Amino acid sequence: MLRSFVFQNLGYKYVRDLGPGEIVSFTSSDLVVEKEPNDNLKICSFLWTYYGYATSTYEGVNVEEMRYRCGKLLKQRDTIDADAVTGVPDSGIAHAIGYSNEAHIPYIRPLIKYTPTWPRSFTPTNQAERNLIAKMKLLAIPERIKKKKLVIIDDPIVRGTQLRETAEYLYGEGVKEVHVRPACPPIFYSCKYLNFARTTSQMDLITRKVIAEIENVENVSDELVEKYLDPQSENYQLMIEGIRKKMKFDSLMYHNINDLVESIGLDACKLCTYCFNGKE
């Protein structure tokens, strides 16, 4: 799965990708297949959009190239008039460059990442520690953003804590407008497998919180969520507007799931999109 990484600088050469569930053992002279690959591939779409390393290639799809395509398609559905676009470091940067190239507006870097202890803010299992790292990790350059209408591209919005604080921070540093364009569709379901999108309760998800407010209920069932999955529906638009108000953005537009799949370039049946639509 992982092809373009540091081992290429150490004299090793790529032979082939492993299949799904395949196990191999190797020596200096031989490679033995201990378990044949399964017939069906199901790989997390977040691998490209969020936590994959930029130089890595998974299933023949390079992470950085995918993110450029993702930003390009994101812009093609967007009509916002902005002065500049930026990506929340690190994984939002390539998405933002793709968006910038398609929009013909400048890409700027007003946010610098500072994480001396943790490489990714979702790494700690403790939510309070995550929040602290999120507050610490971005430093603004006010001279780059004062009085600008700014498009911000981040990856997923899970609980909403980090991006809301980032937006408030930017407003405080003089930005005129904040227009948020997540590189992923809305997250409706907590991931069963990965820590960054896993929650103590699915009601921690910003989508479900807003749906609960719209429906005036305490708990949002999966059946109720299905009413809000279609981006063309009135319910979906109500939810997006509710999230925007809660997060205090000037505008909010999520990535379309079909465009996300197109950005990756694999058949949809080979991708896990459970977080977005409940389909593994």
C-alpha cells in the first residue's frame, strides 16, 4: 500500500503493493506469501484526505496529487468571492493549493503550525489534551490576513472545536470574512476503527448536535440522520446553516462525496465512506 516514503532514500526499491489482508515474509533474497490477498478491497478514504503522508502512494494514488484534485473539484462547485485561500496545516495545504489554482486567487500562508510534542492533534486519546494541542498548534501572521475575505480549507469537521477556535483566532487577528470549505463531506457516524473520528458518543459530532437542535430531540438515531444525507435536500441545507451559525463562519460549504471519490480515483466500492454515509 505504501510506496513513496523514506525507504526510497535508503536504497530500497518498490516491488509491488500488498493486496487486502495479504501477509508476506521476506529475507535478503526471497519473498514468501504467507497469506493470499482477499478478493475485496475496502480502504479508508481519509487516508488520502487527512492522515496519509504527502509523499505516500496508496493503491497507485499519490496523496498530494489527490489533494490537489480534491481542492480543484471543491472550487468547481463554489461561487464565493474571496481575496485569498489558505489551508489549515498540514494536510489542508495541498487541498488549498488545488483550490487556489482553479479559482485563480492567491494562496497565502497566514497560519504556521507549531506542534513540538505531537505530530497530529488527533493523536492523544484524551479530549482535553486534544483541545489544548489544537489551541497551541497554529500561530497567525496578521500581516497576511488583515481585512481579507479568506477561504479556509480544512479536512474533516468532527466536533467543531478546533476549527471554530481557529476562525475566532483569525477574526481576532483582523481577517474580514471566513469562508470554510472542508475537504470532506459532513461526518455523521463515528469511525469504528480510527481514533481521530471516534467519539465517546455520536452526539459529540457537530452534525448530530445540530440535527438534534433542528428536530428538538436529545438523541439522533441513524434513521433520523438518513433524512440529512442528501446534499440536495432541504434538511441538509438546514443542517449546514445550523453548523455555520454555531461555528460563526461567514459561509460553509462541504465537499461533495461523489467529488471526493472522483478525487481519489478508485471505484467507490473499494473505499470506506462510513463516516459520511454509513457505508463501509
